[in-house]
Amino acid sequence: DPKKLVRNIHQTWQHDTATTVTLSWTTELVPLTKTGALDLAAYTPRVLFAPEAKAAKGELDLLQNGATADGIGQVYEADNGANPVSWAVELTNLAPDTTYVARVGTWQGLNQSNLTIIKSDLSPPIRFRTAPVKGTSSKFKVVMAGDSRGGMTDIKQNAERFAKIDALAWFFNGDMQPLGTQTEWNAWFDAMSPILRGRPLMPVQGNHEIVAANYYGQFWLPVMPGLAADYAEHAWSIDIGQVHFVGLDSN
């Protein structure tokens, strides 16, 4: 079903970086109930995942040794007249400092007897690595980037090379887009996909993410206690090992 096609996959942290990760994507499907709420019976966001060591031989290993988790979704009003849905599944109780393999999307069921997925709309395998435990002195690398203002041609030419950087996560200090239209975001996520399918990206809104509804509709970020709901994701903080990171929208 083209409307169930998994697009714009990315990863963030909303809580403990050592034991959780949030896997996000969008679809064109808008399954609504009569009350206007999302109909999760029509599309339940799901993730199939396992430690890489237990899924090294591919799909059968992932099905045999993996676990599943369901998530939530939110409709946001894109500027192009569409009403896409941003889906998110937060995985919890993960092992720290461990690489995992996952597939995201939806399915109707899993047949454990012959290790098959029933009526699935799933992404190809992606990977993520959990962080070292807060307070530990383990070494890690991150990439700090920003101000691409689109730059899809240059990103596409270099993304495969950038994806090979041995970094735990990427941080982006805003101005990812010239304007922040949904068309721009679709192209940006596509260009960045070699990076985003392998590690979390923690962004802040820049002054060029003018269509803010698209930005906050698609990124699932830590909610800062004490801020009004309209500003709750404009400032966030996370801990990785002995380092405290703060993301602040200075606009």
C-alpha cells in the first residue's frame, strides 16, 4: 500500500540514552476514527528489533531472536496540503553501549512457526547503538553539524562517507532547511538516510525552519519540564556518559 510506505526514518532520544531510543518515520496514511483520533487498529506503528549479535545472519535471526514494540502517532498539517502521520516507537530496557538491528513500520501478525511476517509494510533493516551509562567514562564520538539550508546535492554526494564516521550520534544546530516545507524535509531525509538509518540525530530548530509545524511534527524530542506546552521541545537536554548536552532554540 503506497499510503503505508515508510518514509523519513530517523532516530532520537527522549529519555535515558543508554537504555532507550525512539525510532520515527512518516506515512501518507491518515487512519482516523469517527471522533478524529488516530485509528491504531488500521495502522499500528511497530518495531521488530534485536541486538546485532543475535541478528547477524539476517531476517530469520531477527524474527527468531528479536522482540517487538508498538508506538504512537500524530497527524500534523504539512504545508503542501497533506496530513501525514509521524509515527514513533520508543524502545526501552535496552542494553547500554550495544548495537541493535531493527525494522520499522506495521504488520498484522508474526508467524513464529515458520518465521514469517503477515501483511507487513516494513522498512529495510536499520541500526542504532545505545549510549554508555550516565556517569561512566567510556569514550565516544559525536558529530556536530548545522546550517545545511537544504544542500541535498552535496549531502547525497557525501552521506555514505559521512555514515562511516564512527560516531554514536549526530547533533544538528538548526537551519537544516531553507524554509522547512514538507517537500524540503522529504528530500533532506532521503539525502541523509545513510546517516539517519544508523544513529540518532538530535536537532534544534533554527530560524530557517520557518514552517515549524513540519519540524515539531516529525521530530520526537525530550520534553523539558516546566516549559509551556508550546515550548516544551524548544529546549532539551540529554546525558551520554559523563557529558551533559543541551539543545536550545535561541529564536
